[in-house]
Amino acid sequence: MYGSVLIVLSTLELFGASVNPQLSKDGPKSRPGETEADLSGYYVCKGAEAGGKNYSGIVVLTKKNEVYLIQWVVGGGSSFSGIAIRQGDNLAGAWSITSDRGVIRGVNLYRVESTSSGPRLVGRWSSVPGPGIQQNETLTFLKKLDNDDD
């Protein structure tokens, strides 16, 4: 788990001022504690693997205090989950999945866009082990989470 968090933090550092308000000359778009639109909900996921094979699935984002829990169900039912943090118009997530090749760890970085039907997250991802390239993925808002009155 610590390796996944390190991957997210390293990714944020690589992008410098574009996602790190402390490095931006104009200051942050939003400061910690300020209200940002909650991204929680169900999303349709579409992307392409390194070999060019397209995939699709469903992603569930659930806000838990200052972070998001993120779950993907793609392809033939592959399911994996991770944690994500939002900073302004960016959402960065780290995940892992166990496969016959061992544990695969990955990182996603999305730009949050507003549309008339809800948020759209446009981004890229990569994993280790993997081909060492960035692959594209888009999450399109489907519906809000059902309210639990517990």
C-alpha cells in the first residue's frame, strides 16, 4: 500500500505547478478545506491498453473525508480498487491487483471536466510491471451514488 501512495505522490511531483498549488505562481485553484464539487458516483470507463485493445467498464468513486475510494470493474469482470486524491481540477489515484504474474500496481491521473450531464474525468494511467508507457482512459459520469440512511 505504501508503494501505491508513493507512486501517486511521485506523479504529483512530476507535474509540478500544474497540480501542486505550492509551486504555482498564481496560487491554488482551491485550498485544502475549501469545498470542491463531490465526484462521488458511478462512471462509464473507456480506454485502450498498450497493444491498442479497447476496454470498457464501470468505475465507482466514493468520497471518504478528504480522499476517494475508487473501484473499477472492466472487461470480463476484472475488479480492482485503490485510493485517489483531488487537487483542484486533478484527481490522482493509485491501485493494485493480483494476477497470475503477481501484484500489478498502477497510477491514474485525470483532469476533471464539467459537462451538462456531470463530471468527466479525462486521463492516463500506467502500471508496473507493464510496458512503461502511458495509456488513455476517460470516465464519464453515469449517476450519483444511492444514499444510505444508516
